[in-house]
Amino acid sequence: MVFPGEPILTVKAPVMEAQLIETAILNIINHQTLIASKAAKIRRSAGNDNVMEFGLRRAQGPDAGIYGSRASVIGGCNSTSNVLAGKLFDIPVAGTHAHSWVMSFPSEYQAFKAYAEAYPDATLLLVDTYDTIKSGIPNAIKVFDELRAMGKKPLGIRIDSGDLAYLTKKARKMLDDAGYPDAIICASGDLDEKLIQSLKIQGAKINSWGIGTKLITSADMPALGGVYKLAGVVEKDGSITPRIKVSETTAKITNPGFKKIIRIYDKNTNKAEADLICLYDDVIDESKPLTITHPLETWKKITFEEYYIKELSIKVIENGKLVYNFPKVKEIASYAKSELATFWDEYLRLDKPHIYKVDLSDRLLKLKTEMLSEIRK
């Protein structure tokens, strides 16, 4: 979990080498953080329902589609429809057929039957090509009956358009009456976390979600403003001279010096309480109370007594050599889920979330204040 103003990655290298990788690093981190964040919001709205990433056709280019799939699974999606991403990152692949599949056959029933013959153990039929209630679902049930006679169990149906609350309620009754109470009802079609939340409030009978355009493009916030700034210069004697960027816009004033992030947890609940941006050589004595101060509104303070801390940064490259074993995407997704669980619900709600505390250590705040004062002289 990353919050505004926090350093995600620190690069220590000869200045031209560090400069050469700026654009690549920003491209990779900004895009995948953006999509993973959107996926996490969708996962939170969907609860324990199945969520499939369906975004490749609407992604801004093939690379965005492939790495967007990766980020979506890290953020909480169960699977992707992107077969190449599934192969590259060893993540589950799932999906259904297209409307064009149905339209290429003389009848909807023949299309469903052919699909069931091709995938007898994974028959999920798209039922809204012509008429969901009068044609699609009845034809799906007819094919389901044939599968059951063969000893196979159909998966369910997908609805991609129309009033999803109304249609899925009707579909659930029709499937139940036909003897398929376990059949999945999957919904897709320009869905996002807010629409999922609304459909659940309306009592829609949906237990699987296919999320495409609004996930893979992060439609409501299509860019993440991560930046890459010089924080300090290592002198010949090994000392560090901090650097700061000054701006009339407060948010664009950087925090000087090489830094690390400390996350503060409550000992009794194991919940995250605040983050502290520190200078790299700051030391926290966990045996003593820890008071942190808001970096702008300095009258706001909070003291922790029953707490423990965790440094969030880890070393990836040292002296030009890789010293980190990269986990698989499934492992990253599992870690992301466990980290989200350490935050109170108030921080994770979609509307007007409580603002998580991100403060500066006393030494860093003093350094920043002194540098700003010196520059303004």
C-alpha cells in the first residue's frame, strides 16, 4: 500500500545512469500501480464474488493490456481473459465466447450447442445476443439439459447488456426453476466498483463479474502522477548533500535526502495506524512512545505507545547485482491482499475515505524546513 508523497523506489547510481532509466521506471510503476489500485477497489465492491479482467480490447496498446492484466490480478482479480498474460505470468485464464460466435451460426441454439461440445466442462453461455429472457436463457437451459444428460455440469450464463439488476433476477428464477440453482450468473458491460456496489444494493443476482474498459483504462482516473526527483548527492568523502525541489504548489515541494518508510502498527489489533517518512539513517526506539507530527498542520500530533514498526523498503540491486528473488504474480497478489487486511475499513471505503496519516520524521521535517528557509533568503 502506497500513499501520496511516499518514496516507492530509491535509485542510487551515477547521475547519468540514474537519469537514463527515469522514463522507463515511471512508465512501469505509474501504470501498474494505477491499474492495481483500480482492481483493488473493484475487488472490494465485489466482495467474495469471482472477478475476471476482460480489458485487453480496450487497453491503450498491447503492452498496456498484458501488464494491465498482471496488475489487475495483483489488485484482486481472480483471472484474465488475456491468454498471453496468463502464459507469461502463470495466472488463471477465464472468459466466454463472443456475440460474433452466436451470430456466425444459423441459430442461437446451434451456437450454444457447438460451444458446449467444444467446452463441455466449462460451458458459460453469453445469452444477450438477441433476447435475453425470451431466447438466450431458454436456449441455454436446453443445452444445459443436454449436458446434464451426458453427465456434465454447466457453469452458467453471462449477460453483457440491458438492465442487469432486472435481467439477473429473472435469469436466477428461470435457472432455479429449470433445476440449475448452482449455475453462475456473470455480468459484464462497462462495469466498475460503483456500478457493482449499486447492483448489489438493488439485489442483482450476480456472482461473477467481467470487468473490462473501466478497469484496464482506470477510466475515472486515467493517469497516476508519480514523479522521479533528485533527493541527494553522495560526495567523494561519502557524505550526502540533500537536494530539494521548491514550488509555489506545496504538493510539488519534494522531501530532501535519501529516505525510507516506516509503517506503524497497533500491537493489539495489528492494524496499520500511520506511515512515517524518515531519513535513511533515522532510528526508532520501539521501547519508547513515538510522537509524530503532521508535516503541514504541525499542531496535529499523535503519540503511539503500544506499537511496532516495519520498514517497507527492501534492497533489490546492490553494486549492480540482483539480490532479490522476485515472487510470482500469485504470491504478490496474496501479499497485497494480506497488506490490505491490515487497514481499517474507514481507510478503504470508496466514498470519502478517512485520510491515512503520512508524516515526516522530526529530522526530515527539520531538514526540509531549514532548506526552504535558506533558499527563500
